[in-house]
Amino acid sequence: MESPTSSVAMHPDVGGFCNWDICRLILASLPAGSLLQMACVSKSLAEEAFRERLARPIRLRTYEQLKSFYNFVFSGHSARLLASLYVRTLVLDMPCYAGSGPSTISRGELAQLVDVFKNLEHLEILECDWLLLEDPQLSVVVASFTTLRSLNIGWIQVMRFPSEAHVAFVNMFATMRSTLDSLRLPLDHTWIPTDQAGATFLQGLATIQTRLRELSLSTSRLPSLDIPFASVARLDLKLAREYPRVRNIYRAFPNARDISIRGKSSIPMLSLELTEAEIEARRLVEEDCRHGDVWRSLDVLTTSFEYLSVFAITCPVRRLVSTDSRLGTWFWGDHGVELLSRLRPRQLDIAIDCHGPLEESRAPLYSRIFVNESASGSSAYKVAHLFARMWYRSSPGYTMPDTRAVIDVLRRLLSVSQVKLLHIGLYDPSIDGEPEYHPLSARATMLFREKLVRWMAGIDLSAVVRAVVDFCPSLRIVVINPSINPDDRYWKINRTGELVEIEEVGPYAGREMVAREEARLLRLWQ
């Protein structure tokens, strides 16, 4: 690092003395467009501005951007040197097929460009992943890096030539010189010709990448592996068709602590009664437990409740995150409650369709989600941290709830709970990006946003907090994230005997308060 004396220097082209430490702090706070404008002021500022811009993630979404960046890097020795030194993150997110015309970059030029970034640490090749197959030299360049720490490859667009894809990827990973920390990879049936080929590829990867901490696989099948990924702590599985046995996942990733299991398409809603397949899956898991072929516990499990039933995962889980956009009768039935009691989560993250099945007559059943003695006789579990993502629809045909309606939903859920940290999210799936809903037109989005702003202005959040504190005496902290508003609001609850004091705190103090409470709950779980 430069000394304070050397950082202050005379630069005639910027009009006198310049403290470059302060200048770099200013540049670091500027958006990309302003950086480019600063580069036009002087030669000295141009070098600093380009260095700052190159140190940030480079995301190329069009072939015009790719060609422009290529021309900049190869405009002279100075630009190429800056790119070589400072580019750390590169994201190639162009469409699958390049267009015709002068802006199109040749395959050889792309490999030549990527080869410049000698200090590259993070590489993402998303929709244009087919370039790895059409330009063999690009695969060689990626394999030659020694500084790469994370590699993200999108879904392979190789329906016409699976064998070439298989050979290209096997060769790239077999010769890779970098030791990866994070890898995202599709194992599609279009380029893995057989289960044995998939198993061979993964076992070779496990042998080479012995320090991999995060692994994300999109696959139509997960073969049984003899060589495990012993270092993987975070696993993300996206399954297309088949549902592998939990034992096979455990044997492949025995030390995983944070697991996400998702499907490409939603599983049909299960009935309230166990099917023969589910009963058999439960029997197999119990058999696996006796032989030690499941995890003893997990820190985080992210999946749908339907997948929980299919896989029959039953080990204790500190945090359970539901990917369901809304919870139907399956979750609120005896089957769902029994499954939750086996997992015994301390932190539960669920989405609630507040136009859905939360009926007053079923309130006693809802309470069993948070404090319950399982039918198998295991000890009761208590959810201490609840993140309730409450969905409301502002589209025609739905009545937006008032403050009392929001309170009623929470009361039915929490009236006999022992939740200590409550995080409430108020959302509209049409606006807040729920993927199962079709995108709205710009006009409709604007109108819905205006309606949501008016609705949120009519919700008395302080009254909601006072109400939940009354019917949930265990609460210590309440956090509310209103729709449209990106900032959370925080309330601290102090109890002295029968005296209850509710204090709203600022964002910084609120985040610190939540972090301390989460750490305390984590110690209790351990």
C-alpha cells in the first residue's frame, strides 16, 4: 500500500496536487457510467477509472458489448496490462447464438480475450455455454487458469451433439489447473450418454477437486458414486426427472451441511394420505438410519414440502426453508405436521397464500407446526425463528386485506407458538418477482405498484406488532419487510413482569440486534 506521502503527488493534467487515496475512495463509490466520464478528464484519472471499473464484475450480455470490450482490451499494451492485472470476475451471458454482422466476435477472439485475464477468480458462462464446445481453445484456456476459484456453467445447449459435449467437458475438467471452491454444472442427459459415464465423470471430478466447498448440479439423474465429494459443505441439486434415494445423496456428499433440493417442474400436490411409494420411502429411510446412511443433522435444508415427503428426510434441521410459493392443504394436514416434527427445525421460512387455506376452524392444527410432539414419540420441537412470507394479490378478483386481516392470519399461526424472532414479509407475487407468475406489462406493473403503495400506506405496522406481541408472549424481536419498500423495520420487545415495552429501532441497530439473537438461538440449537 502506498504511504501517505507517496499518495499525494503533483499531476499537471488534473490541475495541481491530488491525494490518490481519497481519489480512489471517490471512484469506488461511482457507478460505471460516471467512471467512464471521469476517464475523459485526464490521462491519470483515466488509468485510475479503468482500474476501478475492471476490478468490478464484468458482465457481457450482448455480442456488441463483447466486441466493444474486446476492442478496448486490445487497443494497446496499457489496456491489456490493466485487464490482465485487475479483472477478477467475468460473466458471459449472451444469447445462445451470435448474430451476423460486424459486431459478431469470432470464436478464436473470445478465447484470446479470456486468456488475457491472468488473475481471473470467478467465471460464469451462462446462455452462451455452447461456445465452450464450438471453440476447443476456449476450454483449454479455462483449464489453464491457476487462480480460478468459482466456475458457473449454465444449461448446456448441445442437443445435436451430446458426444462432443461429453468429450469437451471431461477433457476440460481433467486438465484443470485451478483448485475450485465453488462449481455450478449441468449434468444433462443430452451430453452424459449413460449413467456409468455420469458416475465416471463425477468420480473423476471428486478426485481432482478435493477442496470444493460449494457444488450445484442440474441433472436428470444422480448416479451412485464410490468416491465421495468429502469437502462439499453446500449442495444445490436441481432434479429433472428421477428422485434419487437419500442414501445415495448422503454417500456422495457425506459432509454437506447446507442442502437445497429443487425440481425443474413442480411436483403434483400430494394427498393428505401417505401413498404406497411414500410409505416405502419412509421404510427405506428408517433402514438407512439404522445403517448410518443419512446425515445426523443439517444446518439448512431448502426444498418444497412435497420433496420432503418424496425423500422422507427426517434428520434434525436447524433452518428449514420452503420453496413453495404458497402452502396448501397438504402442509396444514397431519402428514405435513408429522414430517415437520421429525425435522425439528428451530428456524422456519414459509410462504403463506393469505387468500388460501388459513381457516379459523383449523387454528389448533396450525399451532402444531411450531410446538408439537410427533406421533413416533420423539421429543417436542419448538420453532424459535419464523420468517413468514405473506402473499397478497392486488390483481382483479382479490380483495386486499386491511390491518385487522393481516393480524388475523398471524394470530391463527402464532397464538400458541413459542417464536422469539418473527420476520414478516408482505408481498404481492405479481410485483415481487415470484417466478411462477407471468411477467406483467410495464403499464400493468405501474398500476399494481401504485395500488400496493396505497395499500401499504393503509396498513398500520405498529398495530400489527402490538397485536402479535399480545398473542405471542415469547416474542423478543419483530422485523417487517413491507412490499415495495426495500428497507426492513425493526421492533424490540422488553418485558418486565407484566409490563411490556415495544421499541422501534433504526436499521443499523436492528440488523445488529437480529444478528445477536440469531447467534444466541444457534448456540441453543447446538
